[in-house]
Amino acid sequence: MSWRISQIESRILYLHKYTADEVAAYDKWVKILSPEDNLAYLQDVLEHCVVRPGHNVLDMGAGTGGFSLVLKLIEGIQLTLLEPSPEMIRCLRNKPLLKDVPVVQGFCDHPQDRDLLPVESFDVIASRQLFNGLFDPLAALENSWAWLKPGGLLLVTDGFYDRNAWTGMWEEEVDRLPLSACRNMAMVPYLAEKCGFEIKAVQAMTRTNQRPSIRTPRYMIVGQKVTRSGTITN
């Protein structure tokens, strides 16, 4: 007997749980964030993750578009969203700033997901509160490596969640998802290094964590895709 359900079963449950009502409840936490909250988040990100006009940026696990709206504050980027839940996509499409942004429906943490996006097509792959909910974080990192251009940056932002943060129908996930209740900043960069990334930053999101709306402290990891020759092209 396996110690957890299969990835296919996990995905079916994920899509089943995110009903329209559950997505609406989730989106309430996005809507309470003020422009000042979003600016603080962006400032933390840009301190260590260079995002320039003209860059192709992927918001991996876009949810209802909260982080996408932060990224949209950077003028001139080409933004693409990756999200598996149809209800999440429907919700983010109702946000005027995101209604015309390209969206790819799909997961990111299985080798077969790699075909969803062209290889070496993004300058930056960014995520917010994604990795704590992944069935296979290593596969997501390997896919990110494939999708990034040489020299491209991987940005992972997440929170220091405890086991008791997983409640109700989500409680059963805490022992299925490897990063569900990770209380340190070492695990994600450790895994990213195993996938070939050169780690550029590992730190708390100082400005964000000072905002009164933030209940769970956040941290960020920045890794760079450096080719075997050490060449950086962007």
C-alpha cells in the first residue's frame, strides 16, 4: 500500500474541491489586499528578481489572479497564466486587468505537463503560494527549468504554514503534499539546486510581512537557470 493516494487521484480531488463557492471564498482573501499590499509584495520581488519590459513571464498556479495583478504592475511584460482549475480561471477572467491575458489550463508538477508550454520560452517563472500545495514539487521545478530560457529566473514565494492551517476538507492534504507545512526556507532552494538552479536569494519578504493584512509570514526564493557552460543570455 502506498503512503498516499496517486497523483491522478490527488488532481481529481483538487478539481472537485474547488467549486464555485470554494473559489469565491478563496478569492475573498485576494480581494482584501490593498494596492499598498500589492506594491509591498512587488517591491520585495523586484529587490532580487529582475523583471524588465519585454520579458515573457509565467504566473505558475495563478489561482484567481492575485499575484497576476501584482505582476501586471510591471509595465511592458508579456504575461501568461498557468492554472488547472476551471473555476479559478473563470474567477480571474472576471478581473478587468486579466480578461485578455493568455491562460493555459493545466497542472505543472508531472513530467507530462511539460508539453503544455514551449521549452525555453520564459524569462521569469513566478509563483505565489503554489509549492506548499504541490503533489510533486521536484517535477514542477524540472518543468520550470525546461520552460525557462537560459539565464531565466525562477521566483517562488510562499508562507510559513503550520499543520493547523489545513482545515476542513483540506486537512487530509497535509500529509500528502511534501511542502504543506514546511517551516523553513531551506527546502525549496535545496530542491531547486538538485534540479540545476543556481540560487540567488533566500529570504523573508520584509515589506510584505510588515503589512497588517498579512497573517502568515512570507518568504521568497530566486533561482537562475545557468547552462552547463555557465552562459547567461538574458
